[in-house]
Amino acid sequence: MEFEKVIIIRDKTRLEQLIERFNSKAQARFYLERTGGDFEFYEKEHQIFYNSLRQVQDSVSNVLKHKVIDRSFLPTYIFTENDLIVVLGQDGLVANTAKYVNGLPIVGVNPDPKRYDGILLKFQPNKVGSVVRRMVKGGYEIETVTMAKATLQDGQTLLAFNDFYIGADSHVSSRYTIEFEGKKERQSSSGILVSTGAGSTGWLSSVFNMANNIQGHYFMDRRECKTTLNWRDDKLIFVVREPFLSRMSQTGIGFGTINKGQTLRIESLMPSKGVIFSDGIESDFLQFNSGSIVEIGIAKEKANLVV
């Protein structure tokens, strides 16, 4: 692969978001300090991020031309096969970026190691220049990550790096029919979660933590309920959140593993406010109202993280 340009993906800092909210830095400071908040915390975080951004820009500019784009432009930006993707931010930004770059290699950079765990952020800002040089020469390794894909019957699709949520967009019951491995039933729940291997240590793990707590309360011989997949595994895990048993809803299909070639089929019974969103980004969603049918399975597309 011949790289011609580095595309640096970033997100707005929390200070920039506060300034947008209050129209000026002075007003943001006044509001936070009046309520007992520590405005200097946001200023320091902002400064560290921009120091890292400048360091990344300076280092890559010695190798290739570069462009910085904001996270909000990801769904509409047209990437080329000669782009080298550098993500500077938290882990979630890597997950969100992977859905839009068509399998291009992604270099995850941790702008603030003291604040971010950086599971997907393999590099520090001062190492990016040498990483880009190696990539230009072809000397780099890739870790392939399995993603999930949701396909509606009208052809609309959405990818997930970590997980999908399928259900109502508010705290009301999600109503739908679910079909898996030849079984089908009507359900009412808090929605369905479908997780990839990369996401199995995230939102999915909190569901199992809840199950462990309940089991530990009622049973002395508590058994750990752990389900963690390898990022490369061609498997997805789905779980129904808080299914409700009634005359009109069942709870027989609550958990399962989706293997290659299989799909989870869900038909919406929600007149309005039904959604499908991925990786916790609620603004990036498919409408899932009555009449909509979705099939969720393993995506042909892969995410490629530079290691």
C-alpha cells in the first residue's frame, strides 16, 4: 500500500464543548466556578491535548502531507485507499473511526496517558513520526478486528466496532419479535445488546457484572459469568436486557453466540422511537420502528489497527 496523506482524526476537547455551550470561555469559567467546579482541570486537559496534536502534526509533516478532520465529519468524509489514518483521542474515537475508513490501517495515539487507559491507543505522540516512516516503507503489523453489521430490509446498513443497541431511544419498554436458530418469540425488554470481541470487555461486561451480583446474592457457590472474545474471533454475543415475562411477551431467547454465516433477526413492534445505534454514538443511528426488520451478523468489513 502506497500512502500519500495522513488523515488525523480528532474530537473536540471538553473545554471546547463547554465554550460552545456557554458561548465564551469566560462564561464557561463563571458557570463552573459558581457551582464549585474546577475549571483549571478542563484547561489543563485542553492544553495537554493540543500539545499532543502539535507534536503529532510536526512529526508526520516531515514524512507526508497531512490533514486534520473533526469526528463530526467522519460519516461524510471521503477517504481514499492512499490515506493513512491517525486517531488522536480516546478509545471510543478509534471505534467510531473504524466504521468509516473502509479497512484502512489505523494508528491509535493516546494524547493523555495519565487520563486515558488507551486499550486501542497503541502509540504515544512522540512515536508517531517513526511509526509513519515505517508504514511508508511497509514495515508495520496489523491487528485485525471483527466488526458487526446491521442490515435493514430496505438496504440500510450500519457497522459496529464494539456493539449494537437495538430498542427504544428512551426509558420505555422495547417491543419486538426476535428470531435466532429457528426459534422466534415476542419480547418486551430494555433492548438488545450485540457485542463484538472488541466490545466484550465494555458494555457487555457490565451486563455480566449485574448477573454476577444477582447470582452472588442468592447463591453461596457463586460462579463467575465471564464471556470475553478475542478481537479476531468471527463471533458476536447478544443479550436481551431485562426481559419482561407477560401474557404478550416471552423470555426464552435471552443470550446467544452469533457465528459466521448466522444472523440475529429482529422485527420492530414500536410505533415510534425505535433505534439501532452502534458504539454508544446515539447520533449515528438507524430508525427501527414498526415494520422494520433487521438482521445482525458478522461484517465482511474488518478494522485494521496498527500495532
